[in-house]
Amino acid sequence: MSKNKKIEPKKSNVYIPADLTLRLLRLLVGMSAFLFLFYVVGHYLTGWPFPTPFDLLRIASAVVLGGLLGLIFSRFWPLPPTPGLERIFRIFFMLLPALLFGYALQVFSGANQALSIILPLSAWISSGLIIRLPEEGQNSPAKSAQ
């Protein structure tokens, strides 16, 4: 005697945008374009070596790796809805592996660019795409605006 029960999906308390891949792609392309422009302008203003296509590939790979690291991290620990100590600890626990990956990428690729800073910055910015929603009892920003 088995009863067919309708299985209701568990209500998620996490906001994942429907166009997450498009947002992440737009974010990564924008960061890469800004950094490409930064290093080209730095060549003309300060005399840095002109970025070769291989240098641009290193910068793009650091941005993509950082973006993916931030997205994977935010799937396990989404951005809290309110500022506080949890956000500080979350950033701390995310940036430690990102810095280590950045240093490893910098050493193994022998880059002149600051890949050890680019990768954690990309991880930090992309980790804000997935947000945990406030609990039922808490004041949500949407309720307080009405």
C-alpha cells in the first residue's frame, strides 16, 4: 500500500539569479577589459613593459579562475543579507585560498602583473552574485521600503 504523495520542493532561502552565467560572463569580461586597459595605459604613463598577448592571457585566466572560485564559494556560503561579522569571516575564509591560488599562478607563470591580487579581487567581486535571503522573522529590505 503505497500512497503517491506530491513531493514539494524544499523552499530555498538563497537567491540565485536566473541569468547567473550571463551576469558572471559580463562581470569577468568587464574586469578583464579594465585590467587590459590598465596595463596598456600603465605602459604609456609609467614605462611598464607593453602587455603581450600571453600577458593578456595570464590576466584573463586569473580573472576567470578568481570568478569561478568566488562563484563556487558562494554556492556553499552565500552572501548574508545584512552586513556584519559573518560577512567579514566569509571574506576572510574566501580570500585565503584565493591569495594562495594567485601566488601559485604568479610563480608558475612568471608574470610581471599582480596576478596574486587580481585573482582574489575577482573572487571577492563574483562571490556577491548568490545572496542568502533574510529569514521570515527578520525585517527584509523589501518590507521596510513599503
